[in-house]
Amino acid sequence: MRTDESTWCAVPPGTAVLAERDRIGRELDDRVTRPLFTIGLGLHGLAARVPSGQVGQRLRQVVEQLDEVIREVRETVFDLREVEGDSGPGLRARLLAALAIRTADSRVASTVSLPGDLDRLVPPWAAAGAEAVVVAAVGDVLRHARATEVAVQVRAGAELRIDVTDNGCGLPADEARAGLRELACRATNHAGALEVGPEPGGGTRLTWRLPLPGAQAAPDESPL
């Protein structure tokens, strides 16, 4: 294959490396993370129906181990994709696709509220973290909260704010410590914050905030 030398020289240094990292991240997400997540949901549902005993206890241990593997793979994927200049689908499309995939085979009804111009308001360095937060938070609701409803609201302006609420029984204390640690780190690394607490009518609210320097006031959200 012939390569035009002038065009090749004009490519910014590191562009090929960043593109390859993004490609690997997408393939890992499509071929590893999502199938693992589906398997985990199936095992979690099976474990809930197995009576207490040696087999049931072992099955629940396997589910916990798989949850940890999913978290580690997911962290690797988002680290790979957390680069400037993503030429693929925007954050809004990625969030909608991620939620559709993760709730398709569950009995949990989901609602989403996103700004229409979310892709313009959220820079690439913050978008990767936002996607990771929504995927992790919704995944924890599906696996542990015993909820029938989950709602995701994203607002962007002076800060990026993500609220994930459910009507379930709440997260176990050990799961909250392990599963939310990476989300808290993603926020605090950029002067943000993570808050998790009970909803007044029952269930749990997770709020993740991240300052967006130089941003304007938040526009109205577009409910979907």
C-alpha cells in the first residue's frame, strides 16, 4: 500500500498510538466486558434461586469473583479509551447504547435524561469517566439492589453531574466499598466528588460531580 509522504509527515506524533489504544479499548468492551456482564447477570439470578448450602455459597463466591474481574477489565477499557479526540460515537450515543445493552435482558425499567448537546458540553477527558460511572452504577443496581426501576440523569454546565437512582434495597456495605472506590477516585482525581445515600421514598441515589472549567451554566435536560 502506497503512503503519501507529505500526508504521513503531517500526522501529529502519537496519533496512530492513540487510535490503536481506542480500537483495543472498543474491542475489549464489545468482546469481553459485555459478554462477561451478561454471564454475571445470569449467574447472579441463578445464585438467588439456589438454596443456602455449600453449593449455593460457592456459587455466590464465583459471582463475587466475576464481579471483581468485570470491574478490573472495565477499568482497563476506560483507561485505554480515556484519550483526547475520540472519532467514534459521542458520549450521548454511548450512554444510550450502554444502558440499552445492560437493561435489555433484565426486569428493571430504565429512564434516561440527557442534555441534547451533551457531546459539546463534556470534553473527551471527562466523557470517558462519565461513561464508566454510568456503566458501573447501573451494573451495581442490576446485580445487587433488587430494584425494579433505575433512572439516570446527566447534567452538564459549570460541572458535570450524574445522578443514578433506584427503588431497590440498597447496596451491601462490602459491595459499596469495593465497587464505588474507582468511581470516587475518578471524581477526586479531577477535584470532583461522589455521594451515595438513601432516597426518601426508598432505594439509593448515587451522585457523581466533576467540575468543567470554563463551562457555561447547565441547559435543560432532554428526557428520553
